[in-house]
Amino acid sequence: MGVPSPADLLGSCSRVALHLEMRDGYDLSDPMLARWRSGHQADPADRESWWRPWLTVVSDAVERGVLVRRARIVSEPVSEYIRFEYDVTFTNVAAGEEIRWLPRRQTTDLALPGNDFWLFDDATLLVNHFAGDGSFTGGELVTDPATVALCTSAFAAVWERGVSHERYRLAA
């Protein structure tokens, strides 16, 4: 049996889902990124044009009472990919995610894990592994209490320092 997807785990989550992203680039073959590069800007008023299955999973979880938070550590000035992410983050917010951004230079004194992760209900950790080019290479399910505690602490520290999406501005 393979590792459950973030959608599967969020679908069975009952209280809180935390996502820490620490890379300056992810899947560069993403069709949404290609459209953005060609000048496409999603219209927040035209929800049907940008709503996608993942956003339904998030909004369903939020409607069940699950707190969904995403924190992003970013280098400044930001990469092209982060600029893209920033431009499309309104879709995640519309689905009910709370999102904060933290400039990497403000993380020097934080103990951070080596990989991005999702943490579900303070017990189940989905660690995401990526190649150097940002392509996803697989996930790993972890329930070890010490590792879960480290990731819980890391997320809390980033969240505390992070700036809400509504207030964060990209550095030039």
C-alpha cells in the first residue's frame, strides 16, 4: 500500500492540518505555472475559471471545522515560482486556508526540519520529498512522536513570525 495523498489525509482530518513549505521552487512543468508565465492572471471574480479539485478538499475540511494553515519560507527577492505562488494564493485563501509568508533571513535561529511537510491532527506527518529541480519524488508517512513534535514546534515558530498573505508584499 502506498503513502496516502494530502487530499486523502485532509479528507479524514478532524481538527487541524498544517503545511510548511520551504522551497523556492516546485514542479516547473505545472500547467498553471505555464499559463501564468504566458501572462494569464486568474480573475478572483470568476471563481469557476480557477476552482480546482484540491480547493474543494480544503473547503470541505474547513466546513467540517478543520483549521487549515500553510506557512511558506521564502528567499527574498523571491524566485519566479514564488511570485507565481503569490499571485495564485488568493485561491487557497478563498477555499479557507490561512496562509503566512516568512522571509528566509528571519529563520536563522529556528530549528527547521529538512523537508516540507503536512501535519494532520498533531499526529500524522506527511513528509514531502523533492528533487533539486523541484519535482516531487515521493511522500513519507511518519508518526514517530519526536519527529512530530519537532515539526509541530517548527511550524509554530514559523507561523508566529510569518506575515499573513493579506499583509505580505513581495520584495522587489
